[in-house]
Amino acid sequence: MPLPLAPLIPLAVRLGLVATTTFALTRLVQAASHPGRTDQRAEDALDELGEGLSLHRPADRAEQANATARLRRVIRFRGRAYEVDAGLMARFRLRATGE
């Protein structure tokens, strides 16, 4: 006895439309977004960070606070080792305007 495929056609059409729309939006976003760049000076600065968390204010800039954080760990999972190296540099500046 043949299987009735007619009831599955609306589902297949909807899934096809969702897949096509997702593919088109992904391509559109990739084409419109900036590919980015790697600044070697920033990479070197992140490599020189000490492990841990620090927050300081430069003496010559009272309105600025700098924060750095770095975490380096080796995680072993199911016989494989993964090295996690996460670094963060942040600057927060608050200036009063003349208005």
C-alpha cells in the first residue's frame, strides 16, 4: 500500500522556506558585516597581561579607570586537554562637559 505523502507537503514547504530564509539572512549579514582585523599591538598587550584581576586609575587621568583580567587554565575532559586563555582589557572614562 503506498504511503500518503500529501499531508507532508505543507510541512516540507514550510521547512524549505525557513531554511532558505535562514540561509539568505546569514549570507546578507556576512556580506554587510565588517570582517574585522587583528591588531598585533593589542595581541601583544593581551599576551603580557598577568593572571588575575586588577583595577587601577592612572595618576595623570583622574576621570579614567583601567581594568585587566586574565585566566589561564588547562581543562582535561575525556582524555583530552584543552588550554583556556582568556584575557580582558577595559577602559572606562567619564568626563564632565561644559554644558
